[in-house]
Amino acid sequence: MQMMSSQTKPEEGGVDFALCPRFEQTFSFLGKKWNGLIIDVLLQEGPQRFKDLAHKIPRCSDRVLVERLKELEYNGVIVRRTFPDNSLIEYELTQKGEEFKDIMAAVHAWSDKWYCPTEADQK
Amino acid sequence: MQMMSSQTKPEEGGVDFALCPRFEQTFSFLGKKWNGLIIDVLLQEGPQRFKDLAHKIPRCSDRVLVERLKELEYNGVIVRRTFPDNSLIEYELTQKGEEFKDIMAAVHAWSDKWYCPTEADQK
DNA sequence: CTGAATCAGGGTGGTACCGCGAAGCTTCGT
DNA sequence: ACGAAGCTTCGCGGTACCACCCTGATTCAG
């Protein structure tokens, strides 16, 4: 029973969706660069430390990764767990986050079916 | 057997996804403002004229709508059909576009379940 | 025939903001 | 003391989005 909406509040990077349906928010949220990737890694590989995420998404800088993680936490999609004893920090999906898996599956299916390599794939 | 990829080419508004998986492209594409909405309207109400789309998505300016429609056509998601006799122009989904419906359904389901109104909904 | 209205956009200009790199800072382990 | 992990602060460039105005084609009223 989260109080969160899907607006991306941290650093005030959000769009005014006052008259747009809910799912436009969701798309905008997932479409934000790296968000989909982060959620996908967490879905597939479980809770991750910051450096593991950074390592698995090498093209995303620390700066941006922190930003995204804070947004995701603010939106109730992930939680940041600290283990006080060994000072370990892990990010894991909440239930709200886990339930992205249907969307992920659908998007994966579509992408696998319709993606065609172009110039951008050469390098 | 389209030759199209999911990059948004018109006006060069795309991201370099060279090392990112396919579905990140898809998210970025759908997450682009108004794209999800446009596809959703076409899915639910069939082929539409420009003015009908503009009317159903009032907060999207003509300028941006034209842009989005061109991108969607470039990406093989919609087609722009002209009827020479009565000079009618309609936009309709291709098969590639129709098959977004699974994604749309999943996103709708998630959004309906997890969306909570906040300040942004007052106005 | 003339004028108005509708449709499908194009052109310009401006601002907010998104994504980013670089570098510093704090806490912890050893 | 030194390095790694996990951020934070500063500042930048590009561009996405929008408002406003304009065009050309077609249709409709009278």
C-alpha cells in the first residue's frame, strides 16, 4: 500500500501528466534512460550492490545511476537495504517492482520479434 | 519483413543504444512523450485522421503530433494512407504496431494496480 | 464567384531539463 | 594510511517540447 505515484520526483525531472492516462506515466517512467535496464537486471539477477549494477550497466555513469536509483526508490519500485553490521548496501525490487515482469516479458517478446540491426549496431 | 529498426530517426532525436539490449530501445521509443498515447488511441479506436488524433490528445501540440506520427511511420509502426478520390488522410497501425497490444495490456494492468493520485492530479 | 472555414501540416524561436563527465567527500575495512 | 564503495556537488551541451504564427489545399455557404 505505497503512497507513491509514478512521478519521478528527485531532481524534479518529471512531466506534467495531469490530463494523460496513468499508463503514459508508466511508459515515461520506464522509457527514461537506464530505468528499464536497471529493473531488468534486478528482475533477472536479484538484489544487487551499487557496484554490481554499475558493472552490469557500464555505459551508465555513477552519477546517473545514483539518480535513477533514488528515483526508483522514491517511486517505490526498489528499496535500498543497508545491513548495519557489515555495512553492505543492496538494492532490491519491491512487489511493485517485481510486477514489472509481465511488462518486461511483453517488451522482450516484441523486441525480439521486430528488432532489425542497422548502422547503429556496427560499432 | 520491415527494414526498419526502432531508432527514432526523423529530426535525429535518438539515443545511442549500441551496447544496450533491444528492449531498452523499445522502452525509449514508447516512453517518448505521446507515443504510447498515440498507439493506444489507434489500438482502441482504429484508423484516425490527423484532426481526430489531435482532438483526442489535446495537450499535444500539432507540431509535436506531426513529428511523432512521422517517427512512428519511419519506424514502421503506423502507415499514412491517403485516399486520392476524397482526399482523406488516415493513420493506421501496421502489424508491427498492432502487436504492441500485449505490451499495452501489461502496462495498463500495472498502472491500474499501482497508480496512486498525488498533488499532480488536483488541477 | 467570393469568402469563410476546415484540414494537414511547416517555420521560428525560446526555455526547461535530461543526461553526462569530472571531481570531491565520507565512511568503512585493513 | 590508503583504497574502495557509495554517493554528492558543480556545471555543461544538446534537444525535446511547446507557443505562436503561417501556408496550401479543399470544402462549404450564399
